[in-house]
Amino acid sequence: MEASYMLAELIAKQKKPHTIAETLILPACKILAGVMLGPDAANELSKVPSSDNTIKRRIDDMSEDIEEHLAEKLQASGRFSLQIDESTDISGAAQLLANVRYVDADSIKETFLFCKEMESHTTGEEIFRVTNDYFKENSLTWNMCVGLCTDGAASMTGRVKGFIAKVRAQNPHIVTNHCILHREALVAKTMPPELTEVLNQAVQMVNYIKSRPLKSRLFSQLCAEMGADHQSLILHTEVRWLSRGKVLSRLYELREQLLEFSGENAVPHKDKLADERWCARLAYLADIFGHLNELNAKLQGRNENILSSTDKIRGFMGKLLLWQEALEQGSMDMFPLTSAAPQAAKERAVYAEHLQTLKERFEQYFPRVADIEDYDWIQDPFHQESSTEKLSMKEREECAELRVDRTLKLKFSELPLDQFWLASASEYPSISHHAIEQLLHFPTTYLCELAFSTLTYMKNNSRSRLSVEQDLRVALSSVPPRIKKICAPRQAHVSH
């Protein structure tokens, strides 16, 4: 029976259809065992239950165990933060996804919490009802939830009926955060009309080629014949706005091949490809979106905290000032494609206007980045310059003692930040509690984005009716199923 559960777990982790056990995995294993070990070994494998329904039941059992075990961990931790987002799947159903970050023994962990199909409109009230019901079912309270990260949708942020407002009514002390990735994308969307026009025209060119398979193949063939480094364009999608960086770079690199191709094809705005000033603007867009893409990539990933993410935003804002100064002095070294483009010098005013707009938008969407210095003591508690003025007297006293604790100083160089502060909790409980609470906050809804990608892959056209929560939990949870515990009270039955 354990083997059957392990097989089902593997299928869920690989996001495969349940039927693959009976149609591919077990037959393949029997062939290999028969060849390598003999017919008796192959016959023994036939005893492993592997039908479609069996695999589904195994996954459901493991999902239930993971959910129960995680609830126990959250109750034991006593505090956690939440990231939550909603999207629509391939069947048109709205799915609400949540991930959680919590203290588990000597470190901070983060994992999938739930995926619930929304039965009615995705209003803030409905999102709260679904989440609140889940909390009640798993003996969780809103007072345990110290932080909440969402996108900026009205259903989340509405003053009266928004999800955040409903949560604050339950826990007035909760800290809420608008996803940093989402804010960066909003910043990037604002640009002068001259650049907006070039961007829209470039996107139309790319989508004309990529949305027509025959045109796409012919274009690839032409690029190969002309010796281009790349032989295809990247399809632009509005869903992930900052994908434009790579799209524009590829278009700029292939502009000559596309101009040649457009001679016999109705590529929209094809005359622009021969316009050097238009190409200079395209080069700048490719460069600046490349930089924005790079920032976006740095902000993504697991275990990112609000302090390190804010530092990265501040660093980019500092680079914007540097680029503005360089542009005023006639240098465009920070924009390699632009600096090599003919006519780029004549477009300097357009570039300068856009950099100023970006600077203003970053200040608008990230108005309190300088406040992060108040938490420098978390990132380096042994730095004497780190301010502790906004801490309570008890916390300041503990911080003063900690700064001269040579044993902990050695640990600080050896341990990740969360583990260091948890290791300090017994001797310095107040300051450690404060530090951990800050590190618990999610800066982005990145894990929800990952889960949506997994959901889309699993719930494709051929499996659009699949109920995804159990499969998603086994696939994505960092809490492993306790298979021996699940099997203990059950009697193994052979099924086919």
C-alpha cells in the first residue's frame, strides 16, 4: 500500500493525469523488472494498486493529511502571514489561491494553503467568506495572521467591502502589503505617448508573426538564411506585462530580417522598420524593459522578505538617478542597444522624459522605501549605526546586549537571517519576536503566481473538469504527506 501512495505522490508532484500510473508507469516498471530481475519481480509489481480511481483516492488522502498537519503547525506557531490572489482557470471558474508563511521549529517556512473555486462573484465579501470559512474549519483565527499580501484589485482594497477591510475588522493590527511585483508592473506601464506608440506597434508586429504558424515558420527560415542569431520572435502576452523586455530585444535584433520578410507579407507598420528614429526608440524600450525585467526577476523567488525586496527597489531607484545624470552628460552606456542605434542622440529628450516619469512613479508607488532603514537592526544587529530609536525600551535594552554577544555574532555569520533570530529568542525574546514578525511578511504574491501556473498546466483542455485543490496541495506543499501514518489504520487491498 505504501508503494501505491508513493506512486500517487510522484504523479501529483509531476502534475500528470491519474491514468498515467495504469497506462504507462506500471507497464514500464513491469517490463524493466521482467528484463532485469525476472518474471517473478514483474508479477510482484502487479500487486501495486494503480487504477485511475485508486490514484485519485491516494492523492485525496495525502492532501487531507497535509492539510491537517499544516493546520497543526500553524496552531503551534501562533502567527503566520498570508498571500492571496484570485484568477480564472480554463473552464472560466474563478479560483482563489492562498499561501502561508509561518515559524516551524528553527526556521520560517512557506507553503501552499488552499485553492477554492469561487461559487459567485469575486467580491471582497466573497473572498473573505471563503477564507474565513477555511480558517474556521482548520481552527485558525485572524489574530494569528500578522500580515497579508494581495494585488491592488478593488475586490481586495475597497475601503468598506474590500477583502482587506473585512480582515481588518477581525484584526485591526494586521499589516497589509500591496504586491511589490504588481506595483513595479504598474510603474512600468506609464510612458510618454511617443514611446507608447512605438511599443504598441512593435507588439502588433510580433503578434502578427507568432499568431500565424505558417508565417512564423517562413520567418524562421528567412532568419536562418540571413544568418541571424535568433530565428523566432517571442510572443507578447498582456498577462505578464514585463515580458515585453525580451520581446522588444528580439524584435530589435531581427528588425532587418523582419523588414525583408514584410516585403511579401502584410506585417503591420512595416514601414517603421526602415525609420531610424523609430528604431532608436525601439532600442531604448528594449534596454529599459530589460532593466525592469532584471529587477522583476530579483524580486521573484521563494523566501524573499520585505526588507531585501525593498532594498532592491531602492537600488533601482538609485540607478534611475544615475542614468538621468549620465544622459544629461551625453552618455548612454547603460543602454547598450540604444547607444549603438543611429539617430539615438536625437531622441535623448524622449528618453529623459521617460526616466523622469519612471522616477516619479516609483516614488508614487513606493513612498516609504526610506523607512526600511528603521529595520536595519534586523538585517545586521551588530552594526553600531543601526537605529533602534523606534523600538520599545525593552527591545532597545535587548538590542544593546545582543550587539556585544560574541557567541551570537558567530552564529550570525553562519545562519540565515530567520534562523539567527529564532536562535536568539530564548535570550532576547522581545527583539527576536519583533524581527521574526517583520520577516514573516510576504513582499509579493509570487507563490500564488506559481500556483496559478501549475493550475493552468494541470487543468488544461483535456482535464478542464478536474477538481484541482487536492492535486495542487500534494504537488506544491512543502509539508510532506505522512504516508506511514495514513497506511497504518488501513488494510491493504489488491485492486486493478
